[in-house]
Amino acid sequence: MLTENNPLLILVAGPYRSGTNDDPILIQRNVDLMHETALAVYRAGHLPVLGEWFALPLIHTAGSQVMGDSIWNELFHPVAIRLIHKCDAILRVGGPSGGADEMVRIGKEKGKRILYNLSEI
């Protein structure tokens, strides 16, 4: 286990839109879970990151009009995929999510540590 002197950069990957039918309240619940997990990762001495923290401002700036439009699709998952290259580990949280599962698959291909529970950190 690494400590605060040598923290891991951990991508928290969970559902964003999956299972929400784009309902903003349900999306926010998914985001809240990832944020709560990120805080726990931080308190465990590591540095959490979410792809959404990078992608959403870029999506907005690029002029996306609605979730799932061409700009959204150009940036949302591809930003997280680029981020995987910089991360030490991926922590998969929450329920079903094709995007989060893709992050895990790519992480495995890149030899990243894949975690499914905070206790594994």
C-alpha cells in the first residue's frame, strides 16, 4: 500500500448516464456516488480523479447542446480514456455502465491496477 508520500492517482469510474434515461436527478445520484468515493480515496491518502471533471467543461466549451450529441460523444469517454494513461489504478463503482466497464477493460489492457472496493487500495 502506498502512503501520502507516494499517492496513487486513481480514476473513479462509475455510471454517469447509464440507467437514468437522462433524468438529471438520477444522473446527479450517480455523480454524487463518484464524488463520495473520490473523497474516500483522498482521505485514504491518494489522489482521485473523474473523467467527468475534465470532459464536462470541454463539452460545454465545445458547444454541446444535449447529452449524446456529436460533441458529447467526441469528448465524454475519449477524455477518460486519455486519462487512464496517467492513472495508476481504476476504481470501478456503482451499477451497470458500459462506459465504466470500458474504462476497466482499457485499464486492464494498459496494465493498470483495477479495484472494485475501497478496501483494495
